[in-house]
Amino acid sequence: MIFRSRSLPALFGFLLAAPAFGGPLEDAALYEQACAACHGSDGRGRSVEDRGFELELPDFTDCEFASREPDPDWHAVIHEGGPVRAFDRMMPAFGDALTDEEIYAILRHIRTFCENRNWPRGEFNVPKPLFTEKAFPEDETVFNLRADTDDSDAVIFETVYEKRFGPRGMTEVKVPLGRRNSPQDGAANFGFGDLTLGYKHALHHNLERGSAFSIGGEVILPTGKEEDGFGSGSTVLEPYAAFVQLLPGDAFLQAQALAEFALDGPAEDEVAVRALLGKTFTEGEFGRAWSPMLELLAARELRSGSGATLDVVPQLQVALNTRQHILLNVGVRVPVANRQERKPQIVMYLLWDWFDGGFRDGW
Ligand code: HEC
């Protein structure tokens, strides 16, 4: 017997008539029986009069919403009910009524409602590293904090606002603000850093192969005071490519290659490669996600060929709330080659994936 819940007696007749599952028809029939009463046969959600409660239902045909939700998150909500991700309990738990196989059959059907394959799937939205740019276009606000352990006692607070633009695009603004001891007299200075404007485009994504690839570019404007150590004093153009490969066991590889070209001012042109390996661990079957990552940062100045640096950044990202759209990442950037007086830097961010809800929602 496949449906064990007594609250779904209507299902038994259907089960007698449909002994085998696996094809699109069976996927649709399962959805029809278990979900359509609320979510509608067309996936848009039945009307308030039909279903008898006020709560707004998700529209599975809306690719902008549906594409970004990874299967494991929806599997958790279907298995455990809405509250497992701080949604309403009007979304029932089907963990006792449906096998995992059936839940995935229904998910296959739900995925047919969004017909535009242009949108990269949320599976590629792997944990954000502290330095490497992701391949996935995000809707999020990130608060970065970087604290130097050298004599500058520098603390830079940077707000990053990222907004998706169509299925594959993303625009970005970064505003740094900081304090550091003056190199001349040691007095504390406060100031803005260099403002960054960026655009990123997902060129390729293939869920079967688990890989996605993007290109992007940033313009870094010399808005920070160079003499106080808050800016490079140059307008810098930074083209880059970003790549993600999903690996078995919730592991992932991310990489970014970039170049920085100074259009004016004193900054040197530079090339850099950033890469990391990480893995997500879940508390219990559906609980809080913890993602340790090890990031490598290599950079080299182009003209002089000198000043090549290599840093490692061990870090741990954790989901703070039940919805898992507020995340904290803490790490240390440790110079390992050509340290040149460089000391470790403490780096962290607080990330708010605002498409999934307000900052105070979902705790
Ligand atoms: C009794 C009505 C009802 C039934 C039956 C029902 N759902 Fe839901 N479902 C809801 C409601 C209401 C929400 C929205 C909850 C919220 O936003 O707080 C929801 C939300 C969801 C979500 C979360 C979408 C998101 O925002 O990420 C998924 C996925 C989902 N349902 C899948 C299913 C599947 C699959 C079935 C059948 C196995 C099903 N639901 C059956 C009422 C229902």
C-alpha cells in the first residue's frame, strides 16, 4: 500500500487503477490526487473559494519563483509539511503518505509547470564563498566584514546588493565603508572605499551534468581615499568567468578566473584565480545546513610579474533561520606564499536571500 494516511481515502481507488509509477502520466496522476486540491491541476493554486482558506499559494508555473527552489528543499516541505521551512501548516506533511520515490515523481511533474528552460535551477545556488564569485545569479543582500590583524587594525564593512535581471542576468552594487589606522601617524581614519558596479550572465547550465558557467564584469570606481588606504586610486575594469560543478554527497566545486585592468591611476593590472571545495551537512534529514569550505586565492600582478600571492581561506557557512535564507559565513584568510608582511584577516558575511522572505520571516 502506498498511501498510508487516512486523510487521503480518495487515493485508494486511484491506486488500484494505476499499479505502476514512473512515467509522466503516473507523475501527473499522483500530483492530481495528492496536491491538486490546493495547488490546482495547472500548478497555479486553486482559487480561495475552491480551497476555503485565504493563504496565498505558490504558482509553480512562475519560472522566476519555481526555478530557484532546489528539489531537496521542496522534498523537505512535501515530506515534513510547511513548518519545516517556516511555511504555513496548511501545507500538509506527506512523509507518512508518500514514499520518497512518489515524492520525487510528483516533483518531476511540478517541474513541468515552468516551461522556460532558460532559468538555471536553484541546485546551482550552492553556498556563497567569502571571496569567489558564484556562477549562479542571485537575489540577495550580503553584509561583508573584513578585519585585518596587522597594525592598521582595519575593519571594512561592505554592503553588496545583488538583483537578478531576467532568467540569466544579475546586476550588483558594492559599497564598502571602513576604519583603519593612518600609515603616517597611526590615528584612526574612517571613510568610504571603492564603489563597485557589476553585471553577471549565466551562459551555460546543465542540471544532468551538474555544471554551470557564467561570465561577468565589474567596474571599480576610485571613490575611496587612496592616501588613507581606502581605495586603489584607479578606475579598475574586472572581467571574470565563474564555474560551479555539483559533486556527489552535497559537495561542490566552485572556481573563478579574473583579470583587473587599471584604466588610470597607480593600480597595477592583475590576474587571479579563486577556487574552493565545499560540502553541505544537514542536521537530521531536513534540518539546519552547515557548509564547511576551503577556498584558495592566487593572484599575480601582470606588468612586474612580482607580488604573486597565495592565500587559503577555511570557512564555515551556517543557515541561521528555519527558512534557511539568512546565512552566516565565518573564515580566516591566511597568506601561505609571498606573505610580504601580510597578516591573517578575519572575514565573515551575513547573507539575506530576500526573494525567499523578509529578514524577520522564517525564524
Ligand atoms: C491542504 C492544501 C494543500 C495540499 C493538499 C498541498 N499543499 Fe503544498 N502548499 C499549501 C500551502 C497553503 C502552501 C503555502 C504555504 C506558505 O506559503 O506558507 C504550500 C506550499 C507548498 C510548497 C512550497 C513552495 C515554496 O514556497 O517553496 C511546495 C513545494 C508544495 N506546497 C508542494 C505540494 C505538493 C507536492 C503537494 C502534494 C503532495 C502539496 N503541496 C499538497 C497547501 C497545500
